Amino acid sequence: MNVINNIFKAYDVRGKVGSELTPEVAGAIGKAFADWLPTDGVVAVGRDMRPDSAELADALIDGLRTQGRTVWDIGEVTSDMIYFAIGKFNLAGGAVVTASHNPGAYNGIKIYRDQVTPVGLDSGLDKIRDAALSGTFKPAAATPGTIEQHDITNDWIDHALSFVQPDSWPKYRIAIDAGNGMAGAILPGVLKRLPLEVEEMYFDLDGSFPNHEANPQKPENLRDLVKVVTDKGYDFGIAFDGDGDRAALVDDKGRPVLGTDMLTLVARHYLTENPGAEVVHEVRTSRATQEFIREWGGTPVRTKAGRINIGRVLREHHAPFGGETTGHLFFAKNFDADSGLIAALMAIQALSEAGGKKLSELVDEYRRYPMLTETNFEVTDTAAVFERLRGTYKDQQQDELDGLTVQFDDGAWFNLRASNTEPVVRLNAEAPTQEALDKLVATVTKLITNE
């Protein structure tokens, strides 16, 4: 059971199936989760389409029931559906067995408590880990908790569609790549209620991901979608990740839309509906996005990356909307949680309100400054890297809200964050011109690699 310590990440559980994440481990996590939850009541459990997800979910459910918890088994769902179930039905908590966008050899568990509050290492996941690792549980319940089967699909679709006014949309011609992930199971019920002409790509559920990795943040995973959009002259394309809680756009020219630009696109809608509102963003967000939020009368609120941080700050500030550059978008009316489906719908809604402009025209408008997005460097001494950077740029504005951010007088900036699980640092940067960006990235790269 010592392997449990390695699979608990900052925001969830992730590990290789069989050697790291097993039914035994899932059962122990279920017991520890049941004991730790601060609220009495029902726990919802869902799963994705991976070959081993059903077995792991059953073991997780057995652990919860052993400790007396009543469990709603909501079956194969997107991750955002578990968040919805907790909020809609006021449950004590929930968990979904999924490894999100990771390859098929992996699986994992995302855990939430009451009020759709994500559970990370600094908010309870450490305690669940320690109990599962030591096998220290409360006495088993005299009578195991019951299990109930619940299908929340129609409720979820109604909820997601309540965010938009599709009757006002043009009849867009689009392609959607579900990546053989869970979005492919839910989208047909959504699309039949929308005025869209859609080419469906890889909607068949297949946890081996035979066509490409279900991670739309990597450009190579968008190649098929880009080709279809450009060859057939579609208005845009949408790609979902493996567990369906993240959507990415491709514009009519076949260009992947950056997460920060999608944040800008949807922010305009919310600032029109909520004049003067706050919009939550994270440290990697473009300066342009922040400028637009201010120009449209809003206030950008900066926080650490990660769904635990974005959702918490959204709730604390009563902001209607927020997001991060990975494409996770969060909505107050969605219990302050993220959703790939709602993000995709809201992007279409915002585009429909843009006075007939094409998505490519909006992208050109929103992309004021060249950016370098999330580039990884393997390092042997992370602490030394950060120390070199602090010293080199000691005369510039710095903060360590999340990693190290250095800002320059001309508006350029870079952010460097360390991986929680491997000797890797991640660089993001932006500058007023491509020449200035290239120069900045070259200099910072030399400092990172110590060349």
C-alpha cells in the first residue's frame, strides 16, 4: 500500500492501472473518503469509459458503503456531471474515476466534498491519503450503506443548455472531436437541441484512445480537427478532453484558440450581462485578457492556477465567471465549478453576440501580444533555477503567488512554475513584439538550463 503515497497528486489521484492504482487501493480510498467527509449523507460516484474504470468504481463504492455511506452510482459520466450531481442534489460529496486526458494505461479519482468543493492535498486529500496508507479507518458500519442507480443525464443537459439562448444563434457549421472520451456519450443529447450542423469525430467511447491522446492542449492532438475544419470550410471546431470537463476551440482558419483567448471571449458575455463584475484568472493569463476585462468595465482577479484555486476564488469574490489558460472555465451558476460542455456552449453564445464576426477575427482582435505557452524544461536542481532567476531580475517587479512571475516596464512578463511530481519547470511568457519575446525567452532559457 506504500504506492498510495505516489499517486496522490496536488488536485486528485492519478496512477498506472495495476501497478499503482488497483481495486484494493480504490477501496481503501473509498473508506478513508467516507470517514473524512465532514457532512453526513449521500455520496455520488461516477466513472469514465476506460476499461478498468468500472472495477475501480465498484471498489471505491464498496469502501464507501463499508463505512455506512449511501452511494448514488451515476454510471459513465463526464467529470463535470459529478460536480453537478453534488450541487443539484445537495449531496455530501462525490468522486469520479477518471484519469482525464492521460493515456489509457492510467486512471485516477477526482474527489469533491459538499457544496461542490474540490478536495486537494491542502484541503483534505492529504488526510485521505494518510488514512488509506496506514489502513486507519473508523469501525465499519453495522449495516453497510445502500447503493442506488441514478441517471442524471437529462438533468445535466437541461442545466447546461440553461446557460445559452440557441434560438438566437446562426446555424453554424462545425466539427466536434470528442477524442473517444466521455463527451461522446453526452453530446448527442445536446446537439439534437441546437441549431448546428455538426460533423462528429471520434464520438465512440474507447478508453484506449485509438485515434489520438484526448488532450486538446497539445497541438498534435488537434491535427485531425484542424484538417476537417479547413478542408470543409467549417465555421470552427471544438475538441474535448478525455473526461469532458475541458473544451478547446479551433477557428475557421484552423488555428488553435489559446485558453486565455477563450477566457477573453466568454468574459465579454459575462461583463455585458454583469456590468462591473470581477473575472477570475490565473498567473499565466495574457496581459491582453486582463486589459480587455478592464476595458469592458470589469475587474480581473488574479490567483494561482488549478481548479481548486479558481473555484475557491470565484466563490469568495462572488464572480460570475473565471478560468485558466488550460481551457478549464468556471461558472458561478454551475456551483462555481468548471465544465467543458458549458464552456463550449458559452463560447458559441459569445461568438453569436459578436456582430457577425468570424472566430478568427475575434482571435486576431484578442491576441494583442505574442505569447510562449507552457514550455517544459527538465532540471536537476529546481531551487537553484529559481534562485538564479530571482537574482538576475532583482530590479524587476516579482511575485511568487504561483511559481515566480517577473514583470518588465514594457509590459513583458514571464512565469516559471515547478512541477509537483517531477523535476520539471514550466515557462510561460509574453512580450509586446515577437522580437522582444524571442529575446526574453532565449535569455530565460539560458538561465533555466544554466548554459
